[in-house]
Amino acid sequence: MKKNNIVNSLVFLMIIIFLFSYFKPNLIFSDTTLSGGDTGSHNYLAKFMVENLFNNFRLTGWSDAWYGGFPIFRFYFPFLYLLNALFSLIINFNTSFKIITVLGTFLLPFSAYYAFKLMKFDFPVPIVAALFTIPFLFLENNSMYGGNIPSTLAGEFTYSFALALSLLFIGYFYRGITTYKGFILSVVVLSVIALSHVIPVFVLTFSCLLFLSFFNKREIKFGILVFIFAFFIIAFWTIPFLFYSDLTTSMRFIPDRNLKLLIPENILFLMPLAILGGIYAIKKHDKRILFFFSFLFVSLLSFLFMPKGHIWNVRFLPFYYLGIGMIAAYSFGILYEHLRFRFKQIAVIFLTILVLLLVNYNVSFIDSWIKWNYSGFENKDKWETFNEMNLFLNNLDEGKVFYEYTGKHNEQFGTPRSFELIPYFTNKATMEGLLIESGINSPYHFILQSETTFTPTCPISGLRCNNFDLKKAYKHLEMFNIKYFVASTDDVKDSIRNDTNFKLLKSIDFIDVFELKRKNSYVDFLRYEPVIMDKRNFRQKSLEWFKSNYTDVEIVYNDKGILNFKRISKINEIGFEAIDYNGCYVDENYKSDKIVINTDCIGKPLLVKVSYFPEWKAVNGRLYPASPAFMMLIPEKEDVLVYHGSTFIDNLGMILTFITVLILVFYRKKILT
């Protein structure tokens, strides 16, 4: 036993040293702003969580930073950002956030080890399981699927953390259904996984249901109750997430069915071991390995049959890759039992050295990516330019910033998405950011982006973007209340300089900052009487409207017939009827989560240029969803307050969480027996 513990310690030491040889401490613990891929943009989310948590004592909220406003952390996963907020109380924000992003990577080997210990595997299976996570972590065949280091560096660190906890959950879940112990711990771990990323929950749910089919009624009951309680203990988040999910934007991911993805080179050497282990487990009826089989089977089916939609099928492959490694570890344990020399523990040391050397030999770009990300924005070639631009924008009057997209920003500033951090470095909002799915107005942003750059991204499958067209763009910029425009390529700068709707404010190196010659207003008058359409499929109607010649006429989406505007059924039925405001006025005091309005336009429609979401409320006025995905306000008194608050659904979720906690604390034993 003592020899085994020494070997376990040595292997873990080698794994940690190996990881730190890539994630160098001088980079991780440096006080610089994390950059690279999508990762850099997560700085804003982390900053928002710190401010929202300690100022408002809330995990979710409203941000106007991107897409004309979006419900932040309502459709994205708050746990790691919450953890970062707590860490930042004792260490500086930049270092805290860097640690958070590597947490899943460093946790994965330990989770594998502990999961196998909980499942009562003998030495050396747990430590070999920890070792066999390393080939997966250093897979370079993708940087978007999740779990491996390239995906983490590209911004998928919440997935990596959830994946690591998933292995831990498997251990707790197995122990729970076989010993009826640790129910609360299983529930808590699963709920943390759900608050970290939804895809692992999908795989775990179906894997565990499949695995439970091999057990009796009592064990099945225990397992199912774990999932039920995990759902309801975070009902404050899951209930609104599900109820409002139709207000998210689908990326319409097109499945990638390339079967070569099932045999990546880095884990190819593990496959024969996994096959051997699988055959042996079936022969011996070892239920523990059947758990990993169900894990692997569900992820494989999801990859092969997941349709086009919200979730990209390749996002399930990490569970397949990891499943191979875990079954291979079991197989090595079988071979180890047949070794007949005195100090056979040395075989585990040799295996560790061999695996780490093999992984290191196959690494090509991970080291440079880590250095690029963790050296930070401040160490990039054009940091001085970027910093000066942000300082200048910060000192300008209130107004949103739109910018020209170009991939050149990656080499210049640290990520092609550098300008998404304008809300992080300044007091200004912009339009493009992360969390495309969370922004109901995100499709319109990408159409607008295509009108202002020669290299648009247009990432939403099936969305027809436009060509560069400054005339169209100006109209759309005005629609979204854009005050400033930042251009960085000669073609775009020249086009804007020749347009009288723009005024050059300052040139900073190769960057030009322009001001749009328009009034900045979040609560605006209409040019024409609005029309009414049924709310059903309103997002498709708005997209058709946005691309039409009728955008001067607002559509209000309402089914109840309580508004006295013309009701239409088709976009081409829109008419242009002038609206008479009789010289009334509107004064506004805008903040990201509330607008204080003083007006004498009682009963007249006013457009609120903030993204629609049911959590927006009005005092002394009525709010309705309007095109493209804004809100129409009908004031009922001179002083109107429009604010982001809570709905019945939000409150229901909170109540269910509270009730679940009470049941879990006081009545779980009765329920389980």
C-alpha cells in the first residue's frame, strides 16, 4: 500500500510539472489582461459578475454592452464567474480570472483519479485514469469542441470545468446508487455542472438513465432523485432558462459527421487498450465500466445523429474521447494484475514517462497559444494604440460604439474580437460580443456588420448578410442608436471620410474614430404610425421587415387587440401614415438597467431602443415588443420609469429553489426510503 501511495504521488507530481511546463506560473500569475480567441471577451463577463454580485447581490442581470442589450447569465453559465468574483476578493482580478480559466484543465486528472477511487477500482487504475486524461487535454485536432487545452484557450473554459466535474460526478453517482450515501453531494456536484455548462448535463442525464437500467428499483429511484433535486435546487436559473429559451438566437449549427474525428492521432494508442478493457468488462459483468460505456455510447450517438440547431454535434466528442481513455485505464489495470515481478509499480512510472513524452512530441501550437493568451493584451504589438483608443472613447459623451470588424486585430491587439472589450476598458457599449445566442438582436448586428466591413463574419448559419453598403449601414446604425464608429482599414476609412453623415473625431495610429451626425436617444419618436402584427413567429417577421424597404414603420407585436393601430398580416401590407406628436417632448435619463422618462406624449407610441425581454417593466406606461427586437412604450403619465426587474417566472424559480433546499435538508431521508 505504501509503495502504491508513493507511485500515486510521483505520477501526480509528474502530471502537475508537465502541465506547468506549458502553463508557466509567470504567465498565469502576471497582472495582465487575458487575451486570445474568444477568451479575451470573457473579461467583460467576469467584470460584470464582480460588479453585479457585490452591488446588486444577483447572479443574473441586464447588460447593454453588446447587441443592444441582453440578459446576461440568463442563458450562459454563471458558476465560474461567481467563483472568480470570490477569488478576486483576495487576489487581483486579472490573476484570479486566469486561474479560473485553467481550473478545468488542472482539475481533470484529479477528478478522474478520485472518480475511480469512489468506484472502488484498485491500484493502479485510478492513477492511470488520471494519466490518460493528458492525451485528451493535449488533443490538437480541434479548438472548439471543448475540454481539451486548445478549446480552453479559445474560450471554452467553462466546458472544461464542467467536463472535469462530470468525471467526479460519475464517481459520486456510482457510490450513491450502490451504497445509498452521499445524496446531497451528488446533487450539489450535478447542479454546479449545470451552472457551468449544459452539454455535460445532457450527456450525464442520458448516460445515467442508461446505466440505471442495470439496477433495481431502489437504486433507480436514488439515481433519478439526484437529477430531480439537482434541477430544482437551481430552479432560480433553470426555470427562466427553459421558459425564455425561445427568445434566444439559434446558431443553426450544421452537423459535422466526419468519421475521422472518431480516431484522433493523440489518443489512437489508447483505442486497442479500450477495446480490450471493454471486452473484459462485458465478460466479467463489471458494471463500473458499463457506466463509461454508456457515457461513450451517448456521446457517440449524439455526434452521429444530433440535427442542425442550437447545439453543434461535435461538442459531444470530448466525452467519447475521454471515455476511451477511462476504459483504457481499466484495461491497463487488467494487464498490471498479470505482472509477476516484485517491484511492478515501476511499470506505472515507465508508462507515465512514456505517455508524457509521446504527448509532448505531438504538441505543435499549444505552447505558443498559451503564451499568447496569458501574456495579455498589454504585451501585444499595438497595445499603446488600443489603450489610447479606449481612453479617448471613454472621455467622449454618452453613446454606443460600432466598429469595423477585421481579423487583423488578432495580430495587432491579441484577438480578432479585441474591440468587443470596449465595454470592459471604457464606459461605452458596443454591438458585437460573445453569447450570440443570448442576444435577441444579434442577427441584425451581423447584417449591419456586413454593411460596414469587407470581411464580415456572418456566423449564424442560414442568415443572409449584405455586402458593404454605407448608405444602408447608416440607416441601421441610426436604428440601433449608434453614436460613434471606429474604422481601422484604409478602404473603410476612405469610404466613411467621403460620407457627410460622419465626422472624424480623431486618428490614432491606423485607427479612425468617427461620430455620426445624429441625435443620441434611447427613447425616440416614430416617423410613421406603427402597425400591429400577431406575436407568433415575430422574430421571423422582424427579419423580413429588417431587410425590406418598410423599416421606417415600426411593427408592434401584440395579440390582444388593445392597441388602436392598423393590424396587418404581411410585411408588404405596411403603409406610411404620418404620426402627429403635436409638438410633445421626451426627456430621458438612461442607465443600462433603467430609463427615467419625462414626457407629455401621453398615449403616443415611443420607441425604446433596447432589446426586448419580458423582464423589462414600465411604471406609468405600457411596454410591447416591437421590431426588430426593441420595445414600444405607450406613456400613461408624464413621469415614466422603464426598468429591468423580475417576472413571475423568475420568482417561481426562486421559490422552487427555496422549497427544494428545505426538502433536501429536512425530508431527504423520508423521500429516499
